[in-house]
Amino acid sequence: MLRDALDRPLTDGFIVHGTDVETRWESDVPAVTPIDRFFVRNHTRPPVVDAGLWRLLLTGDGLYQDTTLSLADLRDLSPVTEELALECTGNGRHYFDRQQGTPRPGTQWETGAIGVARWTGVPLARVLRRVGLRPDAVSVMAVGLDDPYVEDGVDHGRVRRPLPIQKALDDVLVCWEMNGEPLPPDHGFPVRLVVPGWVGIASIKWLGELRVTRRPEPSPWNTRWYRMHGEGWHGEEAVLGRMPVKSLVDTLEPVPAGRPVVLRGRAWSGEAAIAGVELSTDGGASWRAARLVGQNRASCWTAWEAEVVFDRAGEHCLVTRAVDTDGRTQPDVSPDNDQGYLFSAPIRQSLTVAG
Ligand code: MTE
């Protein structure tokens, strides 16, 4: 079953949840996630598409005329390559149960439904302007070529989600390469969107159509799913866009007691860079500042490190909390919601200190 759904060898680097797989969070996850460790989340199954015959349809009353573009047409629009994170909206869902005692249905992602890849493509803004965007366009519906999504006998149509025009014209990419290789079938071959800093569902794979409209156009992927609601949700019902700020420890193999050790980890935030990370080695009783290392850009992860001396051997509870450059922080408790989206509270990780 799994082999049918996934076009890749299954390595030990994955935790498998049915047809979804996540990266096992260990210290060897590099700054750029290799394709054979990158998480996969398919509502359906990868369609078989011939890249030579593939065309992107550009339709809707927000354009002056309908147009089709081939892959060669896209390649002519001065491609760019950017390192960006892609994260599933439900990443961390398992911790609604494990840390907050409110299990939520859906894939029980731990921490690895996120990856950073080097994406090659062209800005969506360039594509839309090239084909003739009307100034009063407000929405861009991205439609996948995968089979319609059927749940409990109800056909919800093709996987699709609208982007507000402001985001569409800001930093969204229309991509055909990942880490220098053509997109693998699981990741959207031949062409997908990459929507920096937004919920993973916005990054529609196997892109077939962009429908640009002068009125907002809904889809079940922003009215029924991927919005905050339910008894435990006390805010306004909100369509999900930007991802929250999060952080984790990478060093999870045993370390010695009684001498300095460097703990490493990473932090990230949708549409913002990281302003600071704090680490606790005693389950949140006391905190120290970590050092940010290397590049620190919005919608990508930033490495951090901190030197620690553990006085005693045994299990230690590590916790981290980050703040982003917009001042957003990680809440002590992640806001509850029926579908278990956006878990962003600090995650308690266990480290063995050897005597
Ligand atoms: N696009 C289509 N057409 N069909 C899908 O099922 N899954 C979405 C998004 N794009 C999906 C899709 C979800 S929920 C996520 S988290 C990301 O793709 C996952 O991208 P990946 O599998 O390349 O990691």
C-alpha cells in the first residue's frame, strides 16, 4: 500500500503514518533536508503527468485573457532558487494529546512534518503579470491535478486553495525543482507552488490551473479544513495562512555529565526571522539564552547552540522557546482547535545524561 502511495524507498529516517511520512527528528537532519528524508503529505495520490505535455492553465476574470504556459515558457521567466521551509499545518498534532491531554484527529505528526529545500522556480507575480493581471484581481485559486478528494462518500473536488492577491504577488514561487532535481512525484511533479511561511496546504502540488478572480473564491480547503474552530477554540474563526514561531532541540543522543557540552537545535517562523531562542534543561524551571548561528531568514530555519554543563546523570527534560522578529512568541499552551492545527507550545524533549 505504502509503496504504491510513495514513490521512494522508505528509510529509517522516516516515521510512517499510513500514507504520510515525516522526518525522524534527530541531530543528523541537515540544514537542507535531502529529498529522501523530506516529509510527504498527500490527501490523494500523486497523478501521472507527462512534463512535455503539461500545461498550466491561467483562467478567470482577474486576467485580461485565458492563457496556457508550458514548462519551457516558465523556464524563460528568469528562474530563481530559494531555501524555504515547508511545514504541514498539523505538524506537532501529537502533542495536543501528549502534552495537553486533548487528542485531536488526523495524522499524529510529531515534529518532522517540516523540511527546508532549495526550491527553483519563478515568482508567481512574474507569471501573473506576464499573462495580463487586472488591477482589481483579489484572489488566485491554485488547483492540483490529483484525483478529486472523496471523504465519507462526499466528493470535494480537486485539491485547491485560494491565495489572497497580496500574498500571491509577494513571495510565492511556481517551482519545478527541489534541491537541484526535478520535483519527485510525491512532491508535485512537474510543477507546484511554494508559499513561503504559510500552512503547507497552500503549496499546491501537481499544479494544473491558476484561476484569478475579482471576487474571493472559497474552497473546502479554507472553509471546511485549515481554519481554526471547535469548542476549545476561543478566537474568531480564521482561515489559516501564516505559520507560527517554533523551536526544537536537535541534540538528542546521550551526553556526558560534569563537562561542557554544546546542545544544538533550530527555530523558525512563518514570514519572519528569529530574534532569539531560550533553552531550559530542567523542564522550564529556568532558562538561558542560546546563540543563533549562521543564516537567519524569514520562512526558513535558523540554527542555535548553547553550552551546558549537566551536574547529574539521568533523564533531563529539554524545552526551548523562540521569539521572532515580529515579536511573536511560543505560547505556554497551544490554542486548542478541533482539527489540531498549529501546535506551537514549547515541546518537551528528553535527553539522557550519562554518568
Ligand atoms: N497539493 C495537492 N494537489 N494535493 C495534496 O494532497 N497536500 C498539501 C500540499 N499540497 C496536497 C497538496 C499538504 S497538506 C501539504 S503539508 C504539502 O502539500 C506537503 O508537501 P510535501 O508532500 O511535498 O512535503
